[in-house]
Amino acid sequence: MERDVSGIDAIGRTAFAVAALRAAEHRTPEGLFADPYAERFLRAAGDVLGPRHRAQAFVSVMRTQAVVRTRFFDDHLRAAAERGCRQVVLVASGMDSRPWRLEWPAGTTVFDIDQAPVLRFKNAVMADHAGPDTATRRAVPADLREGWAARLRSEGFRDDLPTAWLIEGLLYALDERACDQLLATVSGLSSPGSTLAFDHFE
């Protein structure tokens, strides 16, 4: 069933390109990870991706980077949770399905932060999900340019507990000032024992 994506802006729609690459890896025998939900997001989005994203050249260039970072961050987050980080925050999560597809230690809460239209779409697609969830997911609709820390706390986040933070596929799209502000906020919300993983290139 297709869902409305008209409220998702150009930045938010890049999440579907990443989902396409993850779906392709999921279909690969002996892939680096399994993501059965990526294809579900794509089907619900209809023809949201233009021909550039379907082109073989785009897939070949971007797939390795997206696949390797996905597996790397999967391993990092699982290890952090096993070490005692029972709060996981996915910043600008897009179509990230880690709240559902990863096995989390008991008592783990995953905070899923993104623009409200992105999360509305994601919530609608996953509304009939009947899998064996191992974490509690909290959707946090927020604008990362202002007030998102308060929104995160309103969903139950505690800054006195160790947290595993993930900022994937975002920092290189921000200017230096926005990066500094985002990282300063993350630092201010992080207690001892917290971790931060991100990717960046120039």
C-alpha cells in the first residue's frame, strides 16, 4: 500500500535512496546485514526515487559506502548496548529500521529522531509490524536546528544514563556551524559511558 510522501522534503527523501541500497544488500546472498524493512519502505513510497537513483552507475558508486557503514554502525551500536548503553539515539534516522531489525539487550530504548513528515510515513508503514521487537522505540519528531533536546527529553530520554548516539549520513550535508551546534548538544546530553558514531567526508 502506497503512503503519502508529499510532505517529505528533498533532504528527507534521500532516506529512500539509502533504503534502496540496503534493500539491494538484503537481497544479496551472504550480504553484510539483513534489512527486510527497506523494501517495505520503498514499496510504500511508490516512485519517489527518480531515474538517477535507479541507475546502475549510482548504485555501484554508492552501494559499497552505504553497505559498509551500515554494518559498521550495526556492530558499534550492538557493542555499545552490550556494554551498558540502554539508550540509543538515531539522529536524522530516515528509513533506518534498526529499532526493529537489530536484537537489543533487554531494557533498551531506541529514540528515533527526524522531521515529523518522515516519521509519520515511517510509523504508518510499520504500523502493522508484528515482529519480535527487542527494544522500545520512541519516535521524536523534531527540527535539529532548534529545540530538539527538549523534544527528546519529553519522550523519556535521560541525560544521566549512558547513551549510544548515531549520526549517519548527515554531517556532510550541514555547514560547519550547524555541525558544531549539533555535536555540542549531543555532548551536553551525554553522561559518562556514552558513545558517538558518525560518518563525515569533505
